[in-house]
Amino acid sequence: MKEYIYNLEEIPALINKLKNDIKDCKILALTGPLGAGKTTLIRELLFSMGVEKSEIISPTFNYVNLYRVNGDIIYHFDLYRINSLNEFLEAGFDEYLNSGSLVLIEWPEVIAPLLQNRACFLNIDYEGTNKRKLSLSQGVD
């Protein structure tokens, strides 16, 4: 497990370090309390990959956003409002996990059984007043 302590101004530098650590991850699952910065981290990651910041919005109400970068597709899920694994499966969202594309998931706890041994987990937590702690664990084989 790797850990990073950072503040909001340091997120671009953090992303540069993190990109190397997650280069083999096709599914990134972001956990942490409300307001910890999951969407902010994803926004900066997508921006560093070439997505315009104005195009990056949280998929809270439509569950998933699709971004195209250099011919590749990236899926960004926000599962905050998904209530069960069955609801996720009935919506057909599990197909995205098997697409071979990069999948970024906020609030992945509800689909944890689908992510075992497949995802890299990024947990963001508060570290004092103005800092965050990011813990990266690789759950991929």
C-alpha cells in the first residue's frame, strides 16, 4: 500500500506521481467520506489525460459519464445513489467493468464483490484541517 499526504494545491503534482502507480489498473475504485475529494481527484486525473475541465462533471444523477481521449473511452461512475449490487447489475453497468476501458468509480462499496482482485482502490480521508491522505492498494492480480 502506498500513501500520500497532500493539500488541494498539490493535486496536480500528486496526479503525476499517481499515474505511474496506477498505469496497470483498468478499474479505479475511489472511497472516502462525503466531501473528501473523490470527484476532485478524478477531475484532475481526467484533465491530465486530455479531457477539458469544462467537460468533466460528476455523474451523480446519471450514474455514469463517458469521456473520449485519443480514441480511448473512459467511464466515470458515481454509485452514491445505487442501493444494491442487484440494481447495478439490472442496469447493465457490469458490462462497463468488462469493456477493457478505464473505469473510475466513486462510492464503489455497493459493488465490492465485482471488484475483488480486479480493481485498484484509492481511499481518500481527511488528514487535519487542510490536508488529505490518499491510500492506494492494488487489488489486481
